[in-house]
Amino acid sequence: MDKEREAIAAAERELVERRNRLVEMEREEREKELQRLVKKLTIESAIAILTRAVDLKPKAALEALQAVGEKAVGKPQSEKALEPA
């Protein structure tokens, strides 16, 4: 019985470690994506966009940008999701 408890405890510790590694990998991926997107803009533009987003509240800023993007393309984002890639 003790060996089973130890095995379960070890498996639980390993699971926690794996979850922590996954969280770190996801954070690194988001950071890479952010850096990739910032490279497409000037630093000044990126700062201005992010400053405005913070001033407007991130959710409102994202909704406004999505609305502008939909008008520019002419299709709502929900319709785009249905199109084949």
C-alpha cells in the first residue's frame, strides 16, 4: 500500500511539474507572437496603440479594432471563421 501511495504522490508531483512547464511554454509562445507583431509596426506605433488600448480598456479597444477590421474587409469575423483556409 505504501508503494502505491508513493507512486501516486510521485505521479501527482510530475503532473504539477508538467502543468507548470506547459504554462511557461504558453507564456513564451505569447511573448514570441507579441514580438512578431511588434516587429511589423514601428515601436512608436506599437506604444501608441497599446497606450490607447489601456486608456479605452482592453475589451473596448479590441471590439473597436475588430469592428474596424470587419468594415475594411467587408465581412464580420464570424463569417470569416466559417470560410475554408
